[in-house]
Amino acid sequence: MFKNKIKILRIIHTLDPTYGGPQNAILDNTISLQKLGIKVDILTGDNKKINLPKLKKIKVFNKGTGWFGDYGFNIKLFLWLLKNKDNYDYFIVHGLWSFYTLASRILLHKKYFVFVHGQLDPYFALSHFKKIKKIIYWILIERQNLLSSKSLLLTSTIEKQLLDKTFVNTNGITKTIVKYGILNEKINKKKVTDIFYENFPHLKKKNFLLFLGRFHHKKGCDILIKSLNKLAKQNIRLNILLAGPNTGSTNEYKNELKNLSKKYQLEKNLFWSDAIFGDIKSGAILASKGMVLASHGENFGVSLVESLSLKRPVITTNKVNIYKQILKYKAGLISNNNVNDFSKKLKQFYLLNKKQILEMSNNSYRCFDENFNLSKKDKNFYKLLNSQ
């Protein structure tokens, strides 16, 4: 427990879990901070409170979606922040390319941190139109927003190193690596597995791997499907449950993937679902043989860590910034982000015997527990806040 009571406000566009893993990790991080005696509230651009059990322990102020889509220009949020900013010692802004970092520069000079959440990953330079827009915005506004912050917050040494290869110049901006992870929640494994099978009865007698996440090109689901096709030609057929939200461009990519699976005649091996949460998600992980993520770039990979926490190995790429820990603990298999290599790792996993799977499963939990378990009250992040 720290000597001085610190009060923090997190500022985030949305707490809707369909936006991806960071939302869940943010809530877990908030709860772990509160257990150490730090008061944490959350300010959002949501229209109403998201109905999640964890939010019962957290005070949330929702100020509506604002204007200009994800940019979230929001007068209500700005005025609320102006009125209430003196109630907090520090502020944590989640994400870039939004009104929230600009509002923080105007109102909270040198009192706010900015969590990058992988939004400066070099991968995003592949879209030339978006790259040009972001470079212009960076030069005119965002760079100064970050120079006025206390620090950028990063989740790994690799993420920090990638900033030297990204599409904007981050020189002069303070950068800090902080511990990131999730809580080790106690669950009734039989109960959640039964709940999963009640919702997915067709998977009850099948061995399957699991993909959890948004259907976005960055996630490499096309690599996954093409890899399955490559293995099918060798008479190796793997089943995959792919669960992710059905929204906007996400839905378009999901339809592309379904057409690809039809082209390769893999419909009997691929099972599609909307996003799953809570007990159903935990049950899905436990019912699976492991997690797959053929990603082109992840600053962390929350779904992978969730899998490790439940003793399920992961098959992913060296573009995921926690891949070195996975390799070190032999908690899964690491591939390059291409079809040829990923198919080899899937085949290697398929050929593992029961003893090898058990060993990898135990390694998975050890990897989680020693690196990403916020329940162990690692004070890396808390000391940072307390030292300001």
C-alpha cells in the first residue's frame, strides 16, 4: 500500500469489449490498482454504461460518442474534464488519433500518460492513404499532444524498439515500459465448459483450436485459413472456432474469410461465432486445444494471455510482442507471419503427443503467472504513478 492516496482518471473512447482485448485488460489493471489503494475512475465516450460484472467495482462517467466517428470530438467530455480535473492527481489516456489526447494537452499539461495500445505499429504504414493522414495529423497536432504528456506507456521492450521503425518521428517523447496483463480469476472450470457446450453443442465431441478477436486484416486470419488448406492437402484436418464481433468493416473481412473457406472446401472444419465473453469465453478456451493468432502485429495479445492463464498453449507469430516469453517458457509455437511457416507450426502442434501437450499446457500457465499475472500485485506500474 502506498503512503499517499493517489486518484487517477482513465480516459478511453469506449469500454465496449467488442473493440478488442485492451478493454478487458484495462478493467483488470484498474481493479489491481484499486487493490493497492489507488482510486481509479473511468471517463468514456460511450452513450451508456457497458454491462460487465467488473464494472460494478469501478465508477464510470459516460459522455456520449461525440462527432467525427472514432475521433470522438466531444464537447460534453471536454467540459466535464474541465470541471472535474482538479479531483484527480493523474490521467491515463488510452489510444492515439483521437480528441482525447488533444483535450488532455489543453487541460492536463504534464499530468497525463498515454497508453499507445499498438497504434504506432509499423504495420499501419501499409495503408498509404491512412498513413498520409496520420503523418499530417502527427505533425500538426498529435506529436505536441505526446510531448505535453508525462510519458508514452508501452507494454514491452519490443514495442519500444518498433517505434524506431514506425511511420512518425517519436524522438523527444518520453517513453516508459510498464507491466501489463490480466487478473488470475477463479472460475468453476466444469461450469463454464458446460455453459460453452450448451451454446456450441456441435463442438462437444470435436478437438478444435480457437481464434478470439476482431476480424481485421492485421489478425492474419487469411494466413490461418490458407494454412489449413495446405494441411488438408496432406490429409491433416484441423477444426477452428473463430469468434469475433460482426460490425462494419469487420463483417466485410469476415465474409471474405468465409468465401475463402468455401473456396478451399473447409466449411466442415471452420466454425464461426459472434464475439463471446464471460463464462462462454472461458469455457471456449478450456474446451479448446489451444489458441491461434497468425497476426501481422500485436503490441500485447490479450487473448493469448487469457489462453495461457487457463493452461492452453498458443500458436502465434513473431509479430506479437510477447512472443519471446512464449518461446522462453515453451508455452506454445512461434511462426513467421506467412502461410508456409504457420502451416508447419500447426502441423507440429497436431503431431504432439499427450505428454508433450500436457507439458506445454503447464508451461503456459507458468508463463502467464510469472509474466502477466496482475493478481500477484507486481508494483511496476504503481511505483511509476507513486514516483511522480
